[in-house]
Amino acid sequence: MQIARPMTLAWLVLAVAACHRDAPAPAPATTAAAATDLAKPWSVHDWPLPSTIGSAQPDLALTPDGRVLLSWISSLPGRRNALQFVAMADNGHWQSAPRTIAVGNSLMANWANVPHIAQTADGALWVQFMQQRGSGHAGDVALSRSTDGGFNWSAPIAVNDDGVEAEHGFAALWPASRDSIGVAWLNGGEGGAAATTHDGAAAGDGMQHGETRTGLRAAVFDMDLQRSNETVLDAKTCDCCQSEVVATARGPLLAYRDRSDAEVRDIVVVRSDGGAWGKPVPVHADGWVMRGCPVNGPALAADGDNVVVAWYTAANEQPLVQVARSDNAGDSFAAPVVLEQGAAVQGRAAVALDARQAFVLWLSEDAGGQSLWLSRRSPDLARELQRIEVAKLQGRGRATGYPQIVLRGGDAYIAWTDVIEGAPQLRGAVVTPAAG
């Protein structure tokens, strides 16, 4: 694995810059007529992304100063995988050509276990990605930091330092302070006697000799990548569903898919007060019993104490995607609103929320192909303001991965993976109030 250095990657930066130096992104909409904008139909516009053929696994993040960060993995036959990112300035233009974070054969490119990027208030960039360990799906969660805008990155450290050849990942990042980052991750091979759960019980309690589980852990890393406050949040979770974390007015809130001894795999949340983590709270009792992992984690967004969670379930053999709201930072949730149900529902949801409205994104697939849908709803989720087909995809199945959405200037910026003539490619759209 190689971490990016300016000289070793100059050829890549220059090549991409020649193609994308002038590719603009749409300017953000004004908020002067917010109420009127909500009443109007919104429309979808192309958002050109500065990525090349072979790009997939997108991640979108909003920085404290209002920029949009986009990261992805470039994977082409005969070349080593490359983790890249680009930033969009407040004028709506890309700030530079894409910059490469890491390159290597050990950089894992998985449709679901994707890298994430974030920025802390001190201006540092942080990135989490997966490094292969041994063979099969085993891998380690790597964490790296840049203090110069992504030109150079620190040598990565292993977030999971257990040394176990097992599946790790499906991580989430959040700014823990001005200059530290929080990381939550699924930790395969749980069951060691030293581990403790959120309520102080031994993680190995009730397990048969030699049995291992996937648990959910969290830790904080400072500017020197030194860890602290490592905690086992849940000693038994779904093995390969994404987790997601947001900042509420009462601390970071983390959503994930739980797993009971009876194989019930419903969505729960757990919140930190900045020091200790509380106990997991069920979002809704779907009662979905499944013997394997659906690889279909929850999506989460917050605005102060208001929180929305969207997720897929197939309880009672009825696939559906639904969304629920909390007005107390995740202490409890209202009954969920079903957005779509039936065999076509793929789930893989993404959500965004501000004071004016909620956006819920999901994928469906029928005989006619795959499509990406967006529901604009009132913040309390009671009213659907508009349902929009964002895109028809050529790709099918899991190869299209997980779409991403962020809000900037009141507009919704969306990125997703499509598969065109056998090759993955990133696509983007911005959804804005219709003119007139």
C-alpha cells in the first residue's frame, strides 16, 4: 500500500486535470424564497463529476466550512486500486483535479464496504479505507490524516488493532473535537474475554467455546493517530451492514443493524454524550428474522434534535424501504412511514435533512431495469412534497452500490455508481427548485 506523495502521483494528477480542470458544478440555490421553493416542483440537473471510467464506491461529505468532499475508488484491470477525492469550493466549482490518497493491490474495492472521508474544524482531512488481510473477505480498517488539503497523507494505522484475520469495516466517521476524529466499525472475531459491552457485561458471555461474533466498536483518534475511549457498543451485530453516524444537539448518534440470538435483524441507534455511550435504542420492531446478512444498512441524518432514519427490511417476506423520525435526538422514534414496498425494492437508502425538508433516496429494480428514487418530505415526514425518479441505471444488482446525498445551500447533491458496458462509472445529479 502506498500513501499519496506529490511526485509519485504527478502523472495521475496532471492527466486528470487535463480532462476536468474546468468542469463546473451547479451553483447553490438561494434561500430567500424558501417556502415558495418547497411548494414548487423540484428538478434534477446533471452534476458532472471529475472521475474516470472504473470509478465506484462514492462517498459524499460536507465540511465545516461548507465545501463538498467526494471520494471514490478507481479500479481498472491491470492497475492497482486507487483511492481518490476532490473538493467542491463554495463557488460550485471543483477546487482542483482529483487527488490520490492511497494506491495498492491491498486496497480493497468492495461495493458495500466503502471508504469515508471527513474534515475536522482544524482543517485536517481524515479518511478511512479497507486493507486486505490474508485471503477472502478478511481486511483491516485503515485510518489516515492530511494537514495540507490532501496533497500528503500520514502512514495509515489499523483502527482494529486485534491482529485477527477476520472481516472488519463498514465504518463511520465523525468529528469528535476540533482536531480529533471518531470511528465506529464492525469488528469480526469478537468474543475475547477482555472486551466489554455498553452495559459492562463481558462480550463473550453466553458464547460457546471458540465461537466468534461480529461486534460494533468505537474509538477516538487524535491528531497523532493515538486512540482513546475504545468501547464495545454492541457485542453482536449484523455482520456486514453499514453503520452511519451524525451529529445531534446532544452528541453523536450512530445507527446500525442489530442481530439477536433469535436472528432478528432490526435497526437500532446508540448515542454518545461526548464521553460515554448509552444503550442501543430500537428504531422500530420490524421483527425481521434472517439467517444471513442482507448487506443493507441504515441511513441517518440530523438537524439539531431532529433525526431521520431510513432503512430496508423484508420482515414477513415483504420487502420495503421506510423512514422514521425522532424529535429527541434518538431517544425514541415515531412509527415509520413506508416509502415503497414490493419485490422491486432494493433499499440501499441515503437521507439528508434540514429545517425545511427531508430527502430520502433509494434504489429499485424490476424487469425494466434499476432506478434511483428521491422522496422530498416535510421535516416531520407526514407529507410527501414530491417523488422524483433521479435516474435510470444501466447496471443491475449490487454492482451499483450505495448512492450518496448531501445538502448544500438548500440543494441536494447526489452521487451514485452505474455500470456501463461492463465498467463502473460515477454519476452525479443536483436537485433544485424548478425555475419560474
